[in-house]
Amino acid sequence: MNMLIYLIPVALLLGGLGLGAFLWSLRNGQYEDLDGAAWRVLDDDETPRA
């Protein structure tokens, strides 16, 4: 039972860090172009680049 005194705050801290990382990624535009990567996989790209 004494272990819960340590585990509950650690779990809340890790959950808060995860939420903070998710909100940071939303603000920095990580989820703006969801279809772009899917179309880049299908692109042939046979023209040589300069």
C-alpha cells in the first residue's frame, strides 16, 4: 500500500508529459499533411533530379 504513494504521482507525471508532448506536436504542425506521405509512397519519381 505504501508503494501507491510513489506510483500514483509518477503515473500522473508521465501522463502529463505525454499530454504535453501531444499538445506541443499539435501546435508545431506535425499533423497538418496526413495524405502527403501516402501519396509520396506511390510516386514513381523516375525523373532524375539536378
